[in-house]
Amino acid sequence: MDVRYNPLKHVEPSLQTYFMLVLFSIWSAAFGFIAIFWLGFLGYDILTSILVHVGIIIPIAFTNAIFVDAERDGENWIKEWREEQSRYKLVANRLKRKNLVIWDPNKEA
């Protein structure tokens, strides 16, 4: 995966490394599962065949979803992600306050 051609090229290097590590782990598990099947460690039956095929389809769909999302939004993708994270932190910090009281009309009515 060359960064010049990778749709994740607009993402900062630390997030790019994270996404590539996740994709690497998923594909390693998928190829390991296929190798176990082809080496004969798993007996052939319909359930095993379905699991092997699903084990290929899920990583393909996951990789496609990440790359299409990164390609579609380009540089705006990381900006939107950062804004979403800052909004989440704002809400999380407000909920951590000790003097925060949630009004419950059923108890006070």
C-alpha cells in the first residue's frame, strides 16, 4: 500500500498507521483462516465453506468502506472527524462534573 495511491493519503500519518494496522490485522486473520482451510485442518462441510466465504467478504467490505469514505471526503474527512471528537470530548467533560444535576420531573413533581 503506497501512500501516493492509497485513499488514506489525506489522513494524518498516525491515523493512517492505525487504519492500515487494523486492515492488516483483519486481512492476516482472513488469510490465516483460508490457509487453515486449504491445508485440511478443517473438514469440508457447508458451514465451513460459508464461514470461509464470509471470512473473505467481510474484510473486502470493510476495506472498501474505509477507502471509499476516505476517497469521497478527501481532506474534509479528517476535519469532520476532529470536529466530532471535540464535540464528544465537550459532552464527556460536562458529564464528568460533580455538581451536574440531571432534572427528573417524575421525582420532583
